Amino acid sequence: VPLLTHRYPDKVLFLPLATCPVYCSYCTRSRIIGGSTESKKKSTYGARPKAWEPAFKYIESNPHIKDVVISGGDSYLLQPKQIRDIGERLLAIPHIKRFRYATKGLAIGPMKIMSDPDWLDELTYVNVMAKQKGVEVAIHTHFSHPNEITGITRDAAQILFKRGITVRNQAVLQKGVNDSKSTMHK
């Protein structure tokens, strides 16, 4: 269905928007970056909640799906109400056991955590509701190198931790950048 990638039996990638503040070379958004070509029609889109319904119906109808990654572009760019709406919808599906808001935002714009209380409050609300249902919610971010972690990044992460929100890093290994144990264990 549109806005959904289902490659693994128990996991889907939900793409509620295509916008992102960065274009990483390893991103799944290569499907939309750049203009259309003769062989590939590309379209870009912001968050369009009415277009999400087929994806939610697909997830609801497939009890093998336990895990949803919310990405597409960057979930950091979802509006506070959209954070809540997606979270509530997924929490209403009995077989969903975990979902992750994927974002590069913590690495490139940690000040949002301190300057957008509505967004943070909605994420916190979803996290609290999820814990009550035994569902795991996390922020999944991408720090490619320890040098990307600044003082303000640490402060933002601490705010998330104090609210009980799990933050995980999913680094893509890049030759000569972060492909050594000594680099990634700093």
C-alpha cells in the first residue's frame, strides 16, 4: 500500500511524510530525491493524514506485524497532533508491540526538544499511554559519529530520558567515518 514498506514479516516502515532537513546518502528516501526520470516517477509530499488510512488498515489486517518504524522523511517534522494521532492509532492495534519515531533531528536540531513543548508533550503522552499498554515506544536517531554529539544534544537527550522516552541510535557504518570499534565506543 502507499506510504508503507513491508520487507520483514513482523516489521513495517510507515512513511507519513517525505520531508527531511537533511539528505543522507544511505536514506530510503532516494525514491523521492531529485526530479522524475524516464524510468522513475518521483513525488514529494508533506504529511497528509487522510492518505495514511490505507497504511493503518494494512497494519491492522496483518497480525504478524509487531513493529512499526515511523519515518519516511523525518518524524521530527510531524506536527504535535500528528505525533499523537499516529501513536494513538498504533496503540489501538492489539498486535503492535513497539513503534519508533525515526529522526535525524536529535543529531541536527536538538533545540526542538527544548523549544517545542507541544511536540514534546505529545510524544510524552504517547509514551505514557504505550507503557500502560505494554507497548515500547522509542526515538530512533542517526548519529554517524561521536563528534556529532554536542552539549545541547546531551541536554535534549536528558530531557527525553527524564520523561521516560527511550532514545536509540541506528548508525549506518560508513567506510573511513565510523567503521571501527574504537570510533563507535567513544
